[in-house]
Amino acid sequence: MLVNSDKIISITKLQRELTQKLREVTESGESVYIMKNNTMEAVMMPFAEYAHLKKLDELFEQLEIQAMLKKRMETYNPDKVISWEDIQDV
């Protein structure tokens, strides 16, 4: 993943400039990448972008479930169905 180096900030600098960086993220709509010990640790992003990513995540989960159900239905045989009552009797 390519990240604009102007948008990378150390955790120490972020602690000093949190209010300013939050305002920049909100106004520009661009994320800020947070480094800790020279390792990318977190991303501060506008809430609208987060909400969009969350919706995409939910959509992908639904598509995955749909694919699993479709695969199961390919081998479904209604003649081999066991009733709930029969299961309880076991």
C-alpha cells in the first residue's frame, strides 16, 4: 500500500497536535497514518470513510454467507431431512 509521506505522523507528534490533526482530517477528508516505534500502528480517518468501509465489510460478509449457502444448497436433498422431533428423541 502506498502512503503519502506527508500524511504519516509519529504518535508522539500526534499527542502534541491531536486537535489540529483531527481538524485537518475532518476538513481535508484525507487519512493520517500513525507510526509508533517506526511501525505503522493506526489510521485516523474521517468518520464518513469509516462508515463506508464498515458497510463494505458487512456487504462482503453477506456475500460470503450467500456463497456458503449456495454451495450447501447444491448438495441439499429434502429426502434426507431429519425432523426436530426425531433429533430430540435421540
